[in-house]
Amino acid sequence: MKSQVLTTFVLLIALLCLGATTPLLAQDQINLGDGMMNAHFIGNGSPIVTLLIPSIYCSGGACFMANGSATATGHLQGSGTYRVSSTSNSPFYLTHNADDSFTVTQTSPLSFTYNSPQGTLTGLLWFSSISKSTNLHSTAIGLLTSPGGSFAPYFANGGHVNVTIGLTFPLQLLYQTNGFSAAEFLDGSIVPANSCPPLTQGYWKNHTDAWKNGSGLTLGTNFYTNDQLETLLQTPVLGDASMNLGHQLIAALLNIANGTSGIPIQSTIADANNLIGSGILPEHINPSSPVGQQMVGDAAILDGYNNGQITTACSQ
């Protein structure tokens, strides 16, 4: 009996020592270094600040915002290089907010590539906001979508992106002037996002008890109560482009309220609200009309989002 107790005690001590000497696996994360390239933020005395990538950084149909070194931890352990590029030399612009932060409206996706001897990760970057500048630094928050490469399984739902941008002039002053500031990726990180898959407008139509949007939603410039939203969802489209857009916009906003990241469709939502405007739904818009075609286009993007084709990531 004593020998059994002693054996058990020795095994317990051995397991404790093994746990103490075995390192825990670090978080899966890509750490971005200096991007080495300068884009320009341009102020013009209005709340809008535009981004311009100089032509010297554009070649072969791509304009580069960053091209630097990176390290990785966790299952990605190693070091390599990363690139951020766009087919546009002006992929987004900023809108000043009352707290001196800025909302990003992205008009073109940013392609991301990380290459290392251990593996690769590719995807699309979508930025949502940039902070007020402090000591000529601002923080950009975004999302990585459409993950590809050998490391994609570790980013199945995309990744949350945090980038420190170095400036030569504070953004909260730049928007008030006619001038520019150099803008450079100084450092940043990309970490895997948790899963919060969106749901279709058909689901939300039949599960009003699952809505987490409070008392209602604003579509265009008008507020609709939840009872009014339910009526809209139950109303057939019948060739009305505004109803097609309204259904998908309601579902997208409910998905965001339910925890799915809305970063990749931020500019689409803004455009959809602008198209709906001050009119009351249904607006009876012919889908073949100029406005109707734009509504159909936005509805298609939002439909893809609501079906999980753009992102399944949780909000950060």
C-alpha cells in the first residue's frame, strides 16, 4: 500500500514538473513592422480627409501602402515580410467626428500578403476608424477578410487589425487646413477573430424575438420601430428596388447588433442610407432606373454579407 502511494506521489510530482517546464503556446498573431512607405493624407478645409498613394509606389496595376518586415507567434511562429496594396491610389477617405476621431470610408479593398518560410497568409483589409492623433501617431482599426494561404485555417473567421500610423501633422488639425501629412505604417498586429456568423433576412423576418437592436433602426434618415421593420420584412419586394435594399439593409443592421463585424460593409451601409434618403419605404423604385440599379447593387453586397460570404467575424 505504501509503495502504491509513493508511486502515485512520484508520478504527480513528475507531471507538475513537466507542466512547469513545458511552455504555453503563444497566441496566433502577426506583428507588423515599419511599412517603409509614405502615403499622403490631404486636408481641404472640410470634414473630409483624402488618402493618396504617390505614383512612385504604384506599378503593375497595384499601389503599395506598406512593404516591410513582420514576425509571427503561436502556430505561425517565425518571421517574414508583408505587403499592403490596392488597385486604387486612393482606396479610402476619412470623415471627421466630433471627438476628433475619423470614420473610414473604404472605396477599394486593400490586399494583404504575409510571406515567411513557415507559411503564408493573404486576405483583404477593411479599416473602420482612425483615432485622434497623439504625438503624431494615430491608430487604425480594421478587419482582415477572405483569408487564404497556408495559415488561413488559423484565421477561419478573419482577423482583427490594429495599425499605428505615423504622421507629420495631426489629423484633427489637418482636416481644417489645405495641406497634407505623410502617413506610414509604423507597427501593428493581426489576431484571429472569433466566429459570429451573420444570418439572412429570412431568418430575421421569422425570429423577431432574437433582435438585439433596441427599439428600432434608422433607414435613410427616418427611424422605424421594430413593428414597422417587421412589416417591411413581411412585405414582398414586387420589383421595388427600395424594398430589395431595405430588406437586406435591415438584416445587415440586425446582424451587426447581434455581434457580427460590420467593418467590411461600412461604406455600403452609408451608401444604402444615402440612396434611401428621406423617403419612406416602400419608395416604389424601378430597379432599371439609375437609382434603382445602385440600390440593386448595394442590396447584392449586403445579401452576400448576410449570407456569410464576406465575413463571419465577431465585432472586436
